[in-house]
Amino acid sequence: MLKLISMKYFNLFAILLLLSSPAFSQIIPGEGILDFDSCKFESLCNIVKPDTSVRNIWQTGKPSKPFFDTAYSGPNAIVTDTVHPYPVSNHSCFDLAVRNLYFFNMIVGFRHKFQTDTLTDGGYIEVSLDKGLTWMNIIHSDTTAMIFSTENMYTIRDTLKGGINGFSGTSAGWIYSRIQWIWTLPLKIFPPPDTVILRFHFISDSTQTNKAGWMIDNILISAAKMSGSINETSRDVNSIEIFPNPYSELTTIKFNQLKVERHTLIIVNTLGQTVKEFKEISDHQVQLRKEDLNSGIYFVLLQNNQKTLAARKLIVE
């Protein structure tokens, strides 16, 4: 199991340098953590939705089999069968809905144990950022706006049958794993999806090993306010107006209600690279033409003394 490296991001370039290696960062709150959804499986849990097919072996209840004799807290957990070993040639799953809080970076934590046939049977997690239209393994989760960090998660070296990355073998008791989506830019430009969906899969091959499978308890969904971030919902967002946006020929960027005499306008691409910069601006508007930028998504940052005052997303058609 990979021991994850501690990191707290302050700007995009530091993140890109650190994340160029296969190691993932330890999750560290910036300005406190707010817990807003949880599931201990002692009562109806609306954020967990098991597959309804007859082959699905995920059950909520009191575990009563070797290695899975008690839940982490309370009598109940969600288990790949609460009584019997997991069957052969099985593929079962359940979904976890993660509500987005636009002001925060999302964290999903859970306690779990597993006992499976090493390198063949086991569990893995997929994520969908488009309401279930497309899925990707959680350790490959990436977008131009957000990246993820993890604690005690499987790695690209941990594989199941078919080469799928996942948990396999026997855990050393209960493990606490966490997943966090953080903004790759030091400020929030536009909101992520309304709901992120995590899909917990369990798969087995054709060999019966009479092992317990996977047990999960105490799912907790939280949000961390990161230091230095700026939301589009803050009062400073009204300091920038872009019209038209998207634009194809000409657009005007206006600055409203600014208390500084001179400021700097920076335009960065989705990789965080500065593609255009206007220094010592004393006027209240800047115009951009088609030839100034290639087609794509950009972020307009208004700064004074290297402090970001406001930000907007800009789309060039």
C-alpha cells in the first residue's frame, strides 16, 4: 500500500510539478472541514444505491462470517454477502452520490476490510462527472478544472483480473481510505458537476476460494475550504464583465468598482500557462480579438500586487 506524500497546494505550478510523479498527495484541509453527508448503514441511506440485478451480492446488514464478524461501528455495514463467501464469476456494484458544494473541495472517506484471491478478485471504484454517462477508474480521475488526491487507495501496480486496478488480497484489519477532488487552479473559475457519482465494484473469477470479499462502513462525505481560493460567487466576481462570452471575433473585458488605480490582467489556459498579460492597466476595459487567442477555454485573472481580485472563464470559439 502506497504511503501518500503530504502536500498542500498554493498555486497551479507547484501542483503540476508534484503531480507529475505517480504518487498522490495526502488530504490536508485548508480552512476547516464541513461534514454534510454520511452513511453508517444503521438506517436507510439515501446516498447509497445498490444495483438491483439478481446477481448483485452487496447487502446491508450485520456481517456474520469469518474475517467479517463485526461492522466498524454499530451492527451493520454494506458487505458482499453478510453470511456467505462471495460466489465465483460475479460482478456486483453500488453507487454513492456525492453532492457538490460549490464553495468547497469534496472529500469522500470510508472504512473497509477485504479478503479476496490476490491479483484476480477484489474491489475497485469508478467515478462519473457527467451523471453516469461516462466512467473512469478513480485513480485515473482527472479533468482540466480539478484533480484528485487520495489516502490509502490502490495504485496502478495493484491489479485484478482483466488488468483492472483495484483492492485485492487481505487487508490488515480496517483501512481508512479517502478521496478528494481539489481545484487545480488557486481559485475557482466555474462549478463542477452538481453530483459526482462513485461506483463501488466487486469482481471474482471462476475459482472458488471461500473468502469474505469486501466490507465497507462509515462512509463520510465532507468539504474542505482551501486557503487562498476565490469563488465566482464572491463579491469580487462582479469586478469583471466579459461580453460577448463565448466570442469569435471581438470581446470586451470590463472592470467595475475597483478600488485600485492600476492593475494587471492575466489570461491563462487550462494548463495554467499565461498566454497573455496586460500590465499597469489604468483604463476600465480591454478588448481581445480572434487573433489574440486560439480557440479554447481560458481564465481571466484580475490582479493587484500579485493578489488575485477576481476571475472569470473565457471561451474562444
